[in-house]
Amino acid sequence: MKLNTPRSRALGMHLVLVLVTCLLASRLLVANQAPSAPVPTPEPALTPTQAAIADSATPWGGDYFPNTLLTDQDGKQVHFFDDLIKGKVVVINFIFTSCSDSCPLETARLRQVQKLLGDRVGKDIFFYSISIDPLSDTPAVLKAYSQRFQVGPGWQFLTGEFADVTELRQKLGLFIEGVDNGRNKDHNLSLIVGNQQTGRWMKASPFENPWILADQLANTLQNWKQPSIGESYANAPEIRPPSNGEELFRTRCASCHSLGPLDGQGIGLRSIGPDLIGVTRQRDPAWLSRWIREPDRMLAEKDPIAVEMFERFDRISMPNLRMDEKSAQSIIDFLQEETDRQHPPVSPLAAGNEEPEHHHAIAGPGSSQGQTQVQ
Ligand code: HEC
């Protein structure tokens, strides 16, 4: 009765194809999607369980997902299936707040996606970050973390029993045996978006462009229930092929850093770390290269610049993204080119560029230009 029309199946098929090529397809969930399967005709006499499955039109209903008891950052208890995902479009990721590599990147990326979605988050799109380190990540710790990243409403940070959380990861196809066992720091980059009701789930990458993630949540997973804006492709800007350094910057760094005042266009999209225009002129090249490769070690060694910045940026540390020297150099080259483009070397940058731009951006995302919504 719901969303199981040939059209939605065709869309499902389309989605599966797109996903397989674009994303890390979820072996567990997408593989089972079997778009060519005939529309199930409910048997006349259904057991309550069968009725529940037919009702949700997806094999991933209440008897697939556990109804795990979790506690959110405000100490509120919720049940995974009934309260968090049933009938909803959701983003779920697994984090631990002491993580110094991939999790802050995921959090920063999702924060951008949240900003792009505006007030739809909490209404028809829900964000959940579930801790895989429940011993350390108490509700209070999760609350402090969410405040540091200034996440908005509609995004819950949750903790629960370790075994239960592991089971959730397995059920969501976000647990790799051997990699994710225990509290391994190398946990799987684990982000999944889905619509419980239609049974469409797809893994996503935190390196993905935030506009694409926002579009999946606002449109694709909602079966395009809201009409798109009538923009013509003729008005699309020309895209130049990015250099290796730019590509790395856009996927690994841009979730936290802007490049000049026009980057992010005043919607507070990138404001967790400092703006990086001019940084290649301000910092020693060797310092910069090492910083990009191992900021965590420099902070641990109490490098004076690192310590000062860490305090200034709300004690959010720059993650170690395991860049090698060559990648770091290509990013530095890109930062240099972009600085020279925006501020040709003849007119040197005004001194005192120390004022952290990000604070303005955070204070005024709504006031300056209003939220941009992905329709
Ligand atoms: C999760 C957010 C995040 C990501 C992702 C991130 N950074 Fe940072 N970065 C920060 C923060 C926060 C600071 C400020 C220092 C601190 O608090 O440790 C910083 C500082 C810096 C600085 C020092 C700026 C200065 O004034 O000297 C540079 C350079 C930098 N980052 C480059 C990068 C590059 C290149 C990447 C991608 C490979 C990257 N960052 C990815 C958060 C991030």
C-alpha cells in the first residue's frame, strides 16, 4: 500500500545503480534490495509479524532492527527502532569523542549538511551519532562534544551498552569483522543514510560533497516529495578540473576550513577551523607540512603555535588525516595558488590576519544571508 509502486521500484533501481558507482555500497542492505522482485501480495491471514513487515513495505522493520535502549546527550532514554528510525529519513554514524582522525571530519561534514538542510532537520530528517566508546562517552561528554561543534537541533548524540551498539553497527552493515572489533581506533568510516519506511539505505562517505549528502536526504530518500527549484542547467557554472591538491582540500579539509570570505558564502558552512587564505605566507613551510601530516603529535609536543590555536578554536583539535608528504605538499601548493589568486603577491596581505574569521561566521549564519536550503 505504501511506496511500493513500479515507479518507486524503478527509482530504487536507479538509486542502486547510482550508489554502486558513487558510494561505498552497503553490501548488507543494498544487496538485499532486489529491485526486480515482484510486488508482494499480502497473504489473507497474516501473523502480526508478517503484517508488520507488509505494513512497513521493507524487510528492515521492527524485527530486523533491534529496539535498543540508548541515552541521548540530555540523558533522555530512547529506543532505537521505535523512537529513532521508525518511518523516518535518518543519518546515522558511529563516533567516539576522543577520536582524533575520522570522527571529527564526519561530525564537521554532517554539521554542514545540517546547515544546508535548515529546519527540515528534526522535522523530516533526523541525525544520530552513536558512540562506540560508551564507557568514556557519557551523556555529559556527548553534550560537551555536540556543543563544541555547535550542532543544531534535530541531531542526537547517543550512548548505550557496548554489546548493543556493536549489534546496531552489524545490523546497519557498518561493522567490519577484524577492523571494528573492540575499541580499535581504526574504526570503519561509518555513515549511513536511509529511509526506514521504504527500506532504502545507503552508505555515505564523510568525504562526500555536503550538497550531495543534503540532496540525498532532502530529495532522493524522500522520493522527491518536494518539487525542485526550476533552475536550468544552462545557468550552472563551468567546472574546471581540480588539481590533486584542490581535490584533497575539498574532500578532506573543506568541512572545517574556508578559503577566503567568499568560500561558503556567509552561510557558516565552514567555520570550525581557521580560514586558510594566506596561511602559506604566514607559516614556515616545514611547520606547515608537518602540521598537515601530524597535528596531533605537534599538539602533544606542545608546539607553541599549536597550543595557542587549540585554545583559540574551542579546543577542537585538527584531526590527523594520515596525509603523506606528497599529499601535504599538493595541498600546500593549492593553498598557495588560491592565496595568490585572491591576493596577488604585489598587494601583500594586511598584517594582523589573526582575527579568527570563523567566529563571525558562526555568529551570523542566519543573520547575514539566511539559510540556504536544498530543495
Ligand atoms: C574536523 C575539522 C578539521 C579538519 C577536517 C581539518 N582541520 Fe585544519 N584545523 C582545524 C582546527 C580546529 C584548527 C585550529 C587548530 C586546533 O584547534 O588544533 C586547524 C588548523 C589548521 C591549520 C593552521 C592554520 C594556521 O593559522 O596556522 C592549517 C594549515 C590546517 N588546519 C590545514 C588543514 C588541512 C590542509 C586539512 C585537510 C588535509 C585540514 N586542516 C583538515 C580543524 C580541521
